[in-house]
Amino acid sequence: MNSSKKVFITGASSGIGEYLSYAYAERGYFIGLAARRRDRLDLVQSKCESIGSEAKVYELDVLDEKACREAAQDFISLPGEIDSIYANAGVGGADNLSSGTAEAMNRVLSINILGATNTVMPFIPYLKEQKSGKIAVVSSVASFRGLAHHSAYSGSKAAVRNICQGWGTALHKHGISVTAVCPGFIKSEMTDRNDIPMPFLMDTDVAAEKIIKAVNKGKKVFIFPWQWKVLVVPLMRFAPDWLVQKIGM
């Protein structure tokens, strides 16, 4: 058991957040499980405890800055040293460019950007005082190019990737590492709804282990699976507009 170490995870009710929770439970960490769906969080908590770890549930909307701050303060007050903070909660969705309203885009932008800052900022004074800690924000390979009809999603993920870079530069001297996690397609509720090809789709438990390894190494940006880093992301970043328009990226 490593119960003297704590990890806080938003979006813990499903997908990457859920499987990060199980991976840390196997390592014996005390886990803060945060998400909106209390019923799903209770199931994740039960599984973590069946693995042999301890967990506390925080029913939380990451857009509620006050609730995020209160959850962070409560988690900090619990025994043990904070090892890692994961700002994982996020959503996808189309821009709805012909709708005449910014509602859909604003929802994606707000949750993905403000959700990350609301999650992380309350912990930073404590981590600075502790002189250690790891912060991970889940971005996406989509952050490397504005995507047609999903520009709010790709834009929000680019924003948090850049925020991570700024945080990392500022916090490095305090012993705090910051990682922007940029996954490709990972099996989750979000990808289960996709009706598009999903090359190099990775199982969620495998993804969780790779993320933890990268965060523990203090990687600044972690792009995976490797095919995305080597093949797809360079194409996304440097392909001319005419080619992108032709292939419908």
C-alpha cells in the first residue's frame, strides 16, 4: 500500500479517468474521484476499494469554480501527500456552424478550458508549499490543428496544451511538473458514439498505464499512441490547407 500518496482525478466516472483510478488503486494510492454522476462514481469507488485502495467521491461540476475550490480544500486536508492532479473532465461536440448560436461551441470551450483551470488552480499553492507534485491536463491530438466542424473542441484542447506549457515553465522551480496528455482515439463513452473511422484505437486500461508512466517521468507533452506522434500529428501540423480540405480533416 502507498496510502501516504494521494491523487485527484476529474472525469473519474468513465473513460480515461475511470481507468486511471483503477491503475492508481492497484498502486495503493488514496484517490479523489470527481465527476457529476454520483451513481457512476460510487461504482468506481467500490471497485477501487475492492482492489485494495481507498477513495473519496466528489460529486462535482468542473464549471463550478467554488465547488472545485471546496473539493480541493477538502482533499488537501486529508492525510497524505498529494502526488498528482488530473484535470481530465472534458467533452466533445460539433460546432453547429449553421445554427446561428454559439451555444454548442461555448459549452465545449467552457468545460474543456475552465474545467481544467477550476480543477488545477486551487491545488497550486499547496503544491508549491509541498515543493513537489505532478499536474496532468488531458488535451488531445486534435489540439495540433483546427478541425472542420469541431473547431471548439480542437481549439479548447490547444488552449489547455498551451496553458500547461505556461504552468510548467512557472512551476518547474517549485518541484512541480506539468504534463499535457494528448491521446488519439481511446475507447470510452465518447468514442463509442463515434461513427467515423478511429485509427489506432487504444484500450482504456492500456492508455491509463501509459499516461501514468509519462506523468511520472515529467513529460511536458505526451502524444500517443506512437502512430499519432510519428505519422498523424506531423501531417496535421504541416499539411497545406488545400490538402486538408481535400481529405476533409
